[in-house]
Amino acid sequence: MSATALLEYIRRELKPTPGRGQAAFRLTLACVAATIPIMTHHIPHGLVVMIVMYLVTVEDKAATLLACFLGWAGATLGLAAGLLVWVICLDIAWLRVCFFALFLFGGLFLKRIIAIPGLGSAIGLPAALAVVLPDVMVVSGEFSPSPEMLVDFLLWMWVCMTVGLSVNFGVQLLLSPDDPLTLLHKEIDMRLRVVEETLLELAGERTRPQAAPAPSLASLATAGMSPQLQLLKTATLTSAWARERQERLAAIITLVDRLVTGASVLRSLPTAAADRNRLMRLAQACAATRQAFAERRLPSRDDTSITTTVDRPEFPPPLGDMERVLGEIAQIERLSSPPKRPRGILSILLMPDALTNPEYVRFAIKGALSALICYALFVGFDYRGIYTSVITCFVVSLTTIGSSNQKGILRFGGAAAGGCMGMFALIYLLPNVDTVGGFWLVFGAGTMVAAWINFGSPRISYGGYQTGLAFYKGVLHDVGMSLNLTVVRDRLVGVALGLTVFGIVEHFLWPERATDKLRARLAEILKLLSELARMTPCGAPPSVTGNDFDPCRRLIAQRVEDAQILIESSKFEFEPGAPKVREAQKLMGEAQTVFLLLLTLAREMPDTTLPDAVRVAAKEVDNAVATALLGMEKKMISGAQGAAPNLEDAMHAFERFAAATTGALGGTAVDLYLGQLQALYQSLIEAVRRLLEIGYDD
């Protein structure tokens, strides 16, 4: 990437986005407030207080409360495990190293299999660092710290985490915005409003938006789906309405993001005068969809009617795709999911494939081995100040090379930026400060910069946390401000060492590229959908029960979430052969529509009697859909064209048998059910056909 492109990328990522300024102010206020107990009560290790604030600060109150409680509980459990190891083998170095490796592996493994983000890290990382504390802690005038000093250090660490979480929760509780479901509705409404105003502007209806100020289309396209997906995840914990509609809301988030992307492309293309009617219809459909969300319901076909027009060469291609997207959003409302059966605590806490997926074990081995190598290096060379290399290996250990590289670059870049800010403050500002007010001014300014970056898009947010951490390393030491540059230097060296070691290990040990993993995830979703297609009431064998269906449904939902995250990650990968983001988004949106239709068809069979001929015809449609999905999965994996069944013939056969049956059984309930079943199958065939038409090539 050229210097000009890099500067443009940084400028784009640092642009204001919705809610960014308020979130940065809340975090800055919490950090400044936390310095009061640190200085007045002489609490050592104040840096830990700041770290936990960055790690648990989120946008809504519910997520903040959950993150604070789980973070405190996980860290307490980890530190307690470290104390237990000291009781067993404080004076046996080789056994402590074994426990160190075990805690690293366990923390990384839990990081992947626990469904609650961050809980595995909160347990494993404090436990691993506690075990190696005797090798890291430096005591003036002594060769090694005494057990009393070690226990005192660990207890102060727990106090610091408790103080940080408490102050952060208090500030966020007072100043945080609404509940996650309300915030999710606002995010979706904001995107639809910006798309609507863009369409009206292109149609010549008005040159400038007349509504309340809204973020730019480019900033929304940059933000992507990640903020909304995180809000949806939290909303399902606090709202029964969101929990019952989780799959449908996830599909709407994907489809709305496609609308934003399509509008961005449309704005850059010349628009013909003949497009004006289509643009106006799209704008009206966006307004109707926004109104439905304002009434706390899903949009339906009664709100808007969009007719897809075949794109002609003189029409911009995004128009047809946007029409299809709005039609699919309107169709989602009438789809229903089978009731979710009660789940045990382990099924809620763990991923569906927690104990069967070998990727999780390989992931933990790579991270633990890298951290163990860094530990051997800084102990062997007696350079204790670079212990941050161990933490670096833990935090940059991610599922793919692309995401690990991105986090590593952000970690080093953030550390460098924060280190420079700290050096500037130490050399030019803090020597001239003699009051706590002056210190707060310098401290708050640096925190605001780091917080602004921290609340950016996922492509840059981790760099904000590292910027703040490096800045605090320089200006906040022990119980007050610091004038020592050694810690800044050692941190940079430690981060560079950790990134180098982890990069080498990842290159040679089970390397996984984001592009390959995205392709594999999409292929797996297609395969799981084909299995789900054979579980519909008409097509499933008698042995298939609800207990068989529910795990398949959960696994598909998890894979859909994984693919959405990988799509977001692929937007900042600049490798040759990277997948086309728009095609992946289209495929994901259509796959979610197929998923919702199959969930609707998988409801319990009503108390009606259907002739065997209709059941057999429905089963043939199910098999044709499953075969088509498997053929696309085979093409995506191997490039070979799979079986291509004639979906229309199977559907026509079902329609003929359904027409012959209608009215013949003398029951309006049967006729009504047949009509609903026929409409659902017709929508399913159309969705699968659109899915097959999408070209996804590396």
C-alpha cells in the first residue's frame, strides 16, 4: 500500500461516525475519574485500572453490566488459580512453566469455545501471568521477590480490576444510551434514512437531505455490520422479542448493509433520467420499512411493494439488487421459526461444536507455543521488561492469518502512536505541570485521542486500546505521573518480539487464511442448509424429531455469524485473490433468506391429513433444493460443477398435486395449509435460484 493510500485509509477510519464522540467522552470521563482513587488512596498498578476500562466499555447499559460482572468473575477465578499454583510449586521452576503453558492453552481454548466473548481471556490470561510473576517482578536490591511480595502484588491487581470495573460501570450507567434493542432499531433506521435520502437526491427530488443531520453514506459503509451484530447479540439476552426473532433480525442486518453498499456504488455511477421512477419507488420502500421499525415490528409486504426490474445496460446494476433486497426484507416478516426448546446451561455457554472442532485445539496450541517461546527468550536473556511479548502472543492469536496480521499491525502501530504521545507529554508537558488539574488536562487529552480510535470500526478500534495503553505506560506510573521513558521502549520491544514469534509460528503451523476460511464457511452453510431442507415435515423421515432439528439450527446460526464476521474482516484484506465482498454479501443474504424459509417449513405439522401424493411431491421439492445446495457447495470447494436438478419441474409437480387436492378433502384447514405451503415453496425455489446465480470466485 502506498503512503497516499495509507493516509487516505487512516483519514477515512478517523472520520466521525454515529455515537463515536459520546462514547469517547464517556470513556475519557471514566478514566479521569479513576485517577482520583488511584492518587488519593495510593493504589499501585493504576495502569491495570485503565486496561479493564477499555476492555469492558461497550455502547449500551446491558452489555456494560454483563461485561463488568463476567470480566470481574473471570479475572478473580484466574488470579485464584494462579495463587493455587503458587501454593503447589512456587519454588519448582519447571513445574510452574508447565502450569504456565497449561493456563495459556486453556485460556485460548476457552476463548474459542465459550459463546460469551472475552470470558475465556479473562480467565486464562490473568492465571498465566500470575504463574510467571516471580520471573517478571523486579524488586530493588533483591534477586527475587518473596512470597509475601508476590501475594501482595496479586491482591493489588485484583483491587485495581475491581476499582476499574466499578468506576467504569458507574459512569456508563449514568451516561450510556438506551437498551441494546432500541440502539439496534436506531442503527437500522439511520442506515435506511441515509439510503432513502441518497435515492431522493439521485432522483432530483431534493439536492440536500432535509431531515435531521445524519452520518455520511461512506461512514456507514465503513462501519459495516459489526456494531449491529454486537447489539443484536446483547439484545437477545435482554429482550424476549429479539430472542424470538434473532435469525430474522440477523438477516435484516445483512440485507440493510447490502442496501448501504448498493447506494454507495450507485452514487458513484451516472444515473439515467429513466431511472427516476425506480429511485422514487426504492426511496418510498425505505421510508415504509423505517416506519415499520419505528412501530417495533418487522416490515411486511403490506408496507411496501417492490417489483424487481431486469437491469438493462443503460440502468445502473445496483438498482435491481436494491429492489430485490427490499423485497426480501418485506418477505422476512411472514416467515416464522419453530419455537426454541429449553437449553441446558452448557448448551448456552458453549459453542455447538465446542468439543468436536479440531480448529479450536490447533488455535490454542499455536498461541500457547508462541507465548512459551517468548517467555523462554525474555527469561533467558534476563530482559524482564519485555514480558509484554507473552501478552501480545495471547491477544493477537486469532482464527486466520489475515485477522492476526491486522491485530498485530494495530497493536504495534497503536503502541508506537501512544508511545510517541507519552514521550511528548513527558518531555514537553508534564515537567511544567505542578497541579492535579494540569495533569488531568494532559491525561484527558491523550485519553480522548485513544478513545476516539477505540470506538472506530473493527478495522482500527483495537489500535485505540493499544494507543491508550502505551500512553498510560508513559504518563501513569505507580500512584502518580511518571517521568521515565524506559517502560515505553520496553513495551515496543516486547510487542515487536511477540508479533515476530507469533508470525513465524503461524506461518509454519496450521496456517489459515481468511479468504480460504470464508469460502469454507460459506460452503459449510450450504451443506447444513441442504441437511435442513430434508428435515421439513413433508420430507423428513419419521426418525427425525425436534431434538435432531435444534442442534442443526444452532450450528447454522453460528456458522452464519462466523461468515458475517469473516466478510467484515475481508474488507481490509488487500491480497491478490481476496474474495469479492459484494458477492459474498449477496450470497450471505440469500443464504439467510433460504435459512429462514426452511425454518418456517420446519414447523410442527398441523393437524391435517395430506394425501401421500402431495407428501411425495413436497419431498421431491425438498430433495431438489438439497441437491442444488450440495451442488453449489461442491463447486465452491472443488470448482467442479455439482448436480443441477430442475427445481421448476419439481415445483410444477407439487403445484399440480396440490391443485388436484384442493377442495377434494372437504376441509378448509387442509386447503389453507396447502396454500401456505405452496407459497412458501415458491418463495424457497426463487431464493435458491437467486443463490445459484451468484458468482463467487477467488
